[in-house]
Amino acid sequence: MTQQQKKFLQLLTRYNKEAADAGSPSIRSPELLQKIAQAMNPDAALKIVEAAASEKTAFIDVSEERPLSHIPGRIELVLWDAYMGTSVLSSKPFREEHVDDLWVFFRQALADLIEQENPFIKIAQSKATNALPALFKKDLQLDIMGNATAEAMGVSFIIDGYKTLQAGLRTQAYMLNDALLYKFSQTHSPTVELPLKEYAEMRGLSGTKDQLKDLRKEVAADLEALAAISYRCKEKVKGKYQDSGVIRINGGTAIIKNGIIRWNYNADLIPWLERLPPIDYARETLTADPRTNQYFFSRYLDLNYRRNEGKDRVQIIAIKTLLRQSPNIPTVAEVKSRKASVKQKILVPLFRDLDRIDRLYYDVLDENKNIVEDPLQCDAETVIAKYSIRADYSEYPSHPQRIKLRAKSEKARAKKESSV
């Protein structure tokens, strides 16, 4: 690497750190920054460093009359400047592959930045992984050996050595598995790596030293729990049900090493994860307070959309169906046995935690599909048995309305570019 490229790498690293510290999209792979710097035209690298010193860009025209430091997302701006500069200057005596190499790395970096701005990510799914968050601790049956079994959404689960687990089965373990499924959907490799700092960001944590220390303990315990889980179910393939046999979710690696969560899925699970299209999973699902019902409701909203996408019923979710998604809300029978209030113990936490989901706009409907302004003023047991919510899914990436808007935007951009 030349001195010009080294100085450019320092500049890029500084801007990237500033973006990350500000909570803005940043390049999450230091190795990618190094590859970009190495592929840079040295003359272009030097011009960009010199221009940045005077708060300007070197090769692209920033129409706004303000210093570079006052422009949001300047890491992306400098990346564009780097690509444009190398494109302009990489004629003879420089080799053409400089531009080709930089384009590959530039696209990777740009994709990373764009993905962080998207409120949704893609996570792999299977019948078993979708049923896992419905595996409630209260439903587990323990045998004399300390192993636990339970049935959830048509899947039979076994947890080896459940009594010896550090933390048992908790919401954070499901959150961790969702983050691991996200990493799998990116690479399609059974072995996934997730930096602890990145996971902290996904969980909405600031990533202070103390937070990372606590998160490390939490993840270590939850890896132990996930690695102990096996399942068996029947899945429909080409119109026929196939028995999965007993499959352990983990394939052998479940550890935190050098600040990286390392995990691999059992090879027998991989074909099932590859068979179904991934879920559009809202990032805010992982930022939910695990002590509430928010995670379970938020995840179910995403799963319901993928299952019923394109169907008329996709927006309508029965209240009783929502209540079955969380282990933290008791049944009507359980509340009555304690002579407690059905409204206070069931409906209040239900609507409180639905309202905590930022992306969710919904109406409550009665049995005749009329909008109910204040369901807490209605008979609680009637609301539970007969009412539903109508969720607004128009912000989801694959919603027809979003696709139509994207197509319109692409068409307008193409028209503008053709007229230039």
C-alpha cells in the first residue's frame, strides 16, 4: 500500500468511526475499508485527502454551499469521491483492474450502508425456527434426567439437560437465534459469525464496556440453551408430508471468541432453512424490552405477513391469536382462578405492548368488523373471544403498494437519466 493510500485509509477510517459513533450507517468490516484503500488510484487518494483537509470533495460536485463536515453521511460521499476519482485517473499508466476491483468493494460497502438504513432485514426461516419462540418455559415437561420436552406449533422440541442450563429458556435466546438466522441468510453458510458489538447495536444497546460485558454473559448462557435444543416435525414438501427426524439445531460450535459470536447450524437443518423464502423482519423486533410482550407480538406480525402475503386475510389477526404468542400473558381461566381482573391482566398489557411497536398502525375490530375506538371500555372476555386487529402492512418491503412506489421511482429516475 502506498503512502497516499495509507493516508486515504486513515481518512476513511476516521469518517467511518464518526458515523458509527453518531449512530449513522457505517462500514462494519475494517477489512473492507482496507481493500478499498488498496484498490484506490494513489493520485486520486492524495487528491481526496487534500480536499478533505479543506472540507471539500475532490471529484464530485456537492451542490450545497456548506463544508464537508456539515454534510450527513460523508463516509458515503467520500466513497463516491474515491470511485469517481479512480475512474477518472485510472487510465494509462494505471491498470484498468484498479477500477474493477474498487467497483466490487465499493458495491459491498454501499450495500452495507443501504442495508443499515432499511428498517427491515431478511432472516431465514423453517417450520422449526418459526415455532421456537412459541416454546414457552411454562409448557415444558421435565423427565427424571433433567431433560425437557414440549410441543409448539406442530413441532416437538427436546432440550437436553434443561435443569443444568444457566438461564433456562428466555426471550433473549430467541432474539439471539433471530440474529444468527439473519447472518445465515446473508452468507448461506452453516457457520456464522456475529461480532458482539454488532449484536449490541442490533439490540439497541449503546455498546459501552459494561453493557458489552453484561451482553457477553447473556449471550454465553443463551448459546448454551440454543445448543441444547433438538426438534422433530413433519413438513409439507411438494404436497406430501416428510418427517424431519430428530434434528439438533446446533452443529457443534457455540462460543464467543475474541469478541465474535461463533455458531454453526446442523447440516440437517440447512435444507429446511433454504427451502422457504426469508422473512422481512423488522429491526425494531430485536430492540424490544425482553421483559414485555413486544418481541413476541412484533415477530409474529412479520411471520404472519410472510405466511399470508397476498391473501385477503393477511391484515386481520384475531386477538386470541395474538394472546397465544406471548408466554407472559395469562389465560382467562388462570386470571379467574386468582380472582383478578381480566381487563387489567390481559387486555391492558396486550394493547400497551402493541402500541410500543413503532411501525404498527392498527384498528381494533369487533365481530362485525366495525372499528372499536376504545376496546378497554368493552367487555373484556368478548374482546378476547371475538375481536381482532387490522394491521397496516403497507410499509413492508414486499407489499404491493411499496413495490408500485419503487417501480414508479425507478421509472422516473431512468427517464431523468436518459434526458441528461
